[in-house]
Amino acid sequence: MANSNRRPNGGDPAIARHGTILQDYGKSIDLPIGLSQKVRDESIQLLNQVLADTMTLRDLYKKHHWQVSGRTFYQLHLLFDKHYQEQAEVVDTLAERIQLLGGISIAMAADVAEETTIERPPRGREDVPEQISRLLRAHEIIMKSARKAAKIVDDNGDPGTNDVLISDLLRLNELQTWFLAEHLVDLFPVGSDMATPEKAGTRPKAVERPA
């Protein structure tokens, strides 16, 4: 008996079909955007590296968003998620710039893990100072790479990629670094014995109590 659930005229989805790779990763196609293949290929390579690192930073923010704890939970829970969303937007900008140049953007988590230069965090929950410090280290890696790449592509005559690296990537990372770093500053109430210029930035000593 014929399967009555089959669509007529062969209209079933070809879900078992194995497609053909149209363009290999690391290979570029020629697009008429006024840049030589050599220039485009170098820009693509540089962008894919900062993309891998940016995707890692993006996911690091989401990890800390879920796992943050302590007295500043609410504030950092919201801040980490805000930064995550902003990083997700710049990830899209970087990836689309790579495609616009005729390249293939890195995309899958396993591939990103192989290419990123950012240290892999533990699976478990870290305390807040380490979460923030880890994020700051990742930001610095990306900012250094962005500045170096921006100079190279600018010297190559690719101002479009330079603009993405500076206006979209670098400035966002600088701003987010500022917001994070301020959470590592020790603050004490006005009028306390620690609120003096010579003692600013130090931690109060524990008070010994009589037994």
C-alpha cells in the first residue's frame, strides 16, 4: 500500500539531501568593489581573527550574565547582558564585512574555539572580580588586534574595513572596558577613616575583636 502521507508530484522536503559547498573557508570570490584580491584577502584574514575573538567575548558575557552572584548581582546581571547584546551586534557587522569583501566568515562555535586567542574560562562559576578581570583581559586582546589590523588595512587602501574596526569594534570595546573597570574600584562611605587621598584604593584592615 502506498504511503498516503507523501505529497503528490514529489513535493516532499529533501531533508536527507547533502548539499554542495559553494565556497571554501579561506577562499574569496571577486566582487567589483574596487579592491584587489590581495587587499581583500588580507582584510578578510584580519577580520576573521577579531571576529573569532569577539564571538568568544560575546559568549563570555552571556556566561557571566547567567553565573554572576553576590551583592552586585542585579546590576552586573543587567550590565553583562547589555554588553552581550552590543557585542552580538558588532559580531554581525564584522561577519557581514567579511562577506562583503568576498570571503567566508567564521561561524560555528567549534571553529571559533580553535581560532580565538582568548583564554578559555572554566565551566564553573567564578567570583565577580575574576569575572570582570577575565572580561577586561579579553577586551584588551581585541582592542590591540583591532588597532593593529586597522593600521594594516588603512595602509592597504581599505578604509571601509578600517572604519568597521575603529568606529564599530574598537570604540565599543573601549566603552565597555570603562564600564567594567569602574566596578573594580574600592569605594568607601564619606566620613570613614579610609576616605583620605593617601588611603584611597586600599582595603580596610579586619578589626580584631576580643574573645
